[in-house]
Amino acid sequence: MLIIGERINSTRKNIREAIKARNNEFIAGEAKKQLDAGASYIDVNCAVTSGDELQDIEWVIGVLQEAIGKFNICIDSPNHLAIERALKVYTAGGDIIINSITADEQRIRQILPRAITAGAKVVALTMDEKGMPDTADGRFAIAADIAKKARSAGLDTSALLFDPLIRPVATEPLQGRAFLDAIPLIKSIEGAGTVCGLSNISYGLPKRGLVNSIFLSMALKSGLDAAILDPTDANVASALFASGALLGSDEYCAEFIGAFREGKLV
């Protein structure tokens, strides 16, 4: 299970303010907390600030490289120029995920050559010019189309992490089930992996950590490979450890027992 730490995202007010103030200590601390909590990658999203996204993402990556050294990064932006800038300044030597492409031909042309050069994995959102499908079959059809286009561009499907797009169950009650049903369909594409932005499921609800943690366990049972989440959330962390034990990926429940002894479970 790849855990992509979501906290360095400029949609969060404290991150946005720290970027604006060039608060090195705060940004570095956010990354370190997530790595200590088990994050495999640090997501960096500077798309919503009062400044220049290209300069902001360069600054954040520079801060993290100076404070941490080697780390795996998820470069998260709708702006291909920001992704290009991030790839140029990222020299930490870790693994790279680019977030994201859709079925849009222009977006694929902008991103995939850079991903191939960088040896990066790519998040592929199951949406096209018509938007986000409501059904699992609709999500799978778009994923298959993206996989075909990626192969034509020279990117192997093993480098793709398909995001079947979680939508809030508070306003769309059947979308949680549709997401779960889409995972095994998409994984039938040879080599393909799956990923999600976990916290979207609970938007607008109370006890969001509870909802997120239970849905994460359900998604792992369906075959989810990676998630963009807050690894410092005790509910989510507990769900990860318990799910590993129950699904057989934690041999003799060693990691679960270790987490209990370290006081990480709720």
C-alpha cells in the first residue's frame, strides 16, 4: 500500500499562509510528520496561493530537499508548467508520481513525455470531456481508453495509477459503491494500479476521520493500491494496520501488534 501524504496542499489555509510567508520550518515539519507516520510519498500541491505557482512549488520542493534530503514526491498540479518546473528542481533522488492526467489528448501530450523522461508514475483520473462518470463501468471504459493512449505514447500501463474518483456520499449516496466496484474492473487492465483521494468521501459529514477510515478498509478489500490521505490521522492509521492484519498482508499481524505497542492505534 502506497501512502501519499496529503497535508502539503495549498487548499489548506495554514499551508497557503506558510507558503506565502515562506515559513520553511512549518512546511518541513508537515513533511516530517507525515513521513514519521508512514507516508511513502509527500504530495506537493501549490495550485491555490496568492503568488506564482511555479515559484511556490519550486520553493516548497527546495525546502523539503534541504530539510529532509531524499524523499519520494507526488507532484500535484493542474498546470503542466508547474509540473515541468517541479521536475527540474526535484533532485532528491526518490521516486516520482505526477498527479495527474485525464483522457484529454492535450493533457496526455503535455504530461506523458515528461513522465517518461523522469521515470515517473502517473495518476490517471477516470474522466473525459464529458466529466466524471456515475458508474463503475463508465470509469472502467475511460481507464481503458487512457491505457491505450498511454501505450501509444510510450508509457507502460504499469506506470499508471488510475483514480476512479471518489465523490462525497453526503450528496451522492451511491458513489461510494460505484468507486469500490470500479477498482477490480480497472485492475483487470494489465499492470494497472489504483489510487484515491480518500478524504473526498466524507466531505460535508461529521466524524470525517471515522468515515474515511472505514471506507479505506473497504477500498483495500476491493484491491486499492495507493491513497492520498493524512497519515497522521489516528483513525486512518489504525484502519491501515487493522486492514493489513485482516487481509493477510501483515504476516502474523506483526505490524499491527507493533503499532499497538507504540500507541498508534485508537
